[in-house]
Amino acid sequence: MVNLLAINPVAFSLGPIDIRWYGILITLGIVLAYVVVQKEMVRRGMHSDFLTDLLIWAVPISIISARIYYVIFSWEHYKENLGQIIQIWEGGIAIHGALIGALITTYVYTKHRGISFWKTADIAAPGLLIGQIIGRWGNFINQEAHGGPVSERFREMTIIPDWIINQMTIEGVTYYPTFLYESSWNIVGLIIIILLRKVNLKRGEMFLFYVVWYSVGRFYIEGMRTDSLYVIDELRAAQLVSVVAIVVGLVLFISRRYVQKIDMNYND
């Protein structure tokens, strides 16, 4: 293993303001997701300003809901430190909270505009994965969202590059790079979603595939992490939310295809 210094989480400073890699990567993920989703929305005949107008609401609401989610499941700490609740720049946001906020915002906004929620969600699904793929690398820079200490077998068998292993070595201990596992799982999901565009899926099924795919991966990967938020005792919040999402996703898929017999397809 090469002996490198850990990557500095601060990319550069503007006077007293530190610009962190985490924020840069999150922003990059949002921008790339926007470009991909915007192109598909225009191709599908939606107004070119629709996505921009939606994101004006969805982005800040998602950030706030991500923080609220984190605070709720870390209440034992924050109830004694109320002033820290708004200190989001110190870290402490949760992707499930962001997704819940984005989902609610999109549902309300599409209903207000008289546009199909399911059509919008289908088109947005690849963008969600792109944002999550890139965003996880912010966790890599921050040396967080990792698993427990690696085994000797892992050290002998791993094909993971040294620069990743080095960054996951904290105070002399190397941890499993679970951020990498989740990012890789989402890359596979993105490839499948791109291929599914050639299949005659019913409207809404692209988004439901994303929900189930991401949730299955997150459930197993969350079980490896050492920084999980907990509901009670050993019940991890992300695993509970993932199970609920899988069940709801499958029920909606079966209901829409076989009970409601939705006749609109992805490209309609």
C-alpha cells in the first residue's frame, strides 16, 4: 500500500470561507443530473422551464428535509445541543430525508401544474442515481459512511486502488469503503435503467424500479456501516426505510400493472 496523505476535505478557501469537496461534489451531482433529466424532459415534450421551476423548490426543501431526518434520528444529541440543529455546515444530512422531501415536493408541484407525477418521476429516476453516485464520493473525501475495520483476507484479496484504501485508513485503521459499494451499486442501477428505456414499461415503473433497486442495495450496505442512525436499539433507520420502500414499490408495481391495468407506457 502506498503511503499517501489523506485528502484534505477543504478544496480551497475564499477568505474565511472554506469550500469543501463534499459541497462541490454534491453540486456537481445536481448539475449533471439536471443536464440529463432536462434533455429527456424536452425530448418527451415537456416545457423547457419545468425542471428549473421544480428544482427551485425541490433543492432547498430536500436539504431541509435531509437535515430534519438526521436531527430526528440523532435527537439524543441535539436535544442537549439545540443550537447545533441549524449548523448544517458542520455535517449531518441524510439521503433518505432528501429523497422524501424531493418526492413530496415533486408530487405537490406536478399536481399544481397538472402534469403527470409518474411521468416526471420516471424521467427523473436516472438523475437521482447520478446525484447519489457522485455524492457518495463526498463521503469518501470526508472519511465517513464507511464500514468496520477490514479483515486480513480483504487486505490480501482486494483489487480496490491504493488511493481509496489510503483515504479509508483513519488513525492507522483501514475501514471497509461502503461508500464505494453504494456508489457502484447505483452505477449498475443506472446502466439497467438506461437499458430499460428500450423496454415497453408502463408509466411509473422506471421510477419504481429505482426505488426497489436502491433500497435493496442500501439495506445490505447499511448493515456494514458504523455510523448508522437508529430508530431503537439495533434497528437502523435506513434499513427500516429501505424495507418500507421495497414493499411499497412492489405493491405499487403490482397494483398499477395488474389491478389498475395502467395502459400508458414510459414513452407516452
